[in-house]
Amino acid sequence: MQQDVLQKRLDSLEWTSYRLAQEVDRLRGSNKGAGNYTSTVNKVLANPNKCQIRTLEEVVQAMGGEIFIRWSKTEVVTVSYEDVKVSS
């Protein structure tokens, strides 16, 4: 994930990283306070490719987003094939 994607979203929400940390705290339900998450949030914003996927997902969710995985190639594999007679 590119760093600018997260930063642009943060800017569009007109949030600071502290405000984002508050939202992460709310999502986690820990009520530890935003101060406990500001460093984590800043690390994710600075380099999302070097953080845990769970942490990245929480930051994205806190900003109202979702993470999707799209497989570029899929292959249909038939494990077994069985004829079934259907009567009406």
C-alpha cells in the first residue's frame, strides 16, 4: 500500500494523526487513550508496508475504509466428478 493513499484520506477527513489515534482507541474498545496509539498510527502512516496487517486494517477501518484482497489468477480445479441422476 502506498503511503500517500492513507495520508490523502487523513487529509480529506481533516484529521490529525492524534485524532486518528483516538478513533483507533475507540475501535479497539480499550479506552487507554489516544496517547497510547499515536506512535503506532504515525508508523503506519509513514510506512504502511512495514506494519502488521492487523494494525493497518484498524487504521483503515478507523478512517471508514476496508481492505480487500483480489486474487489476480484463479484456477478451477475439479477434485472429483460424480454423475447424479435427478428424477422429477
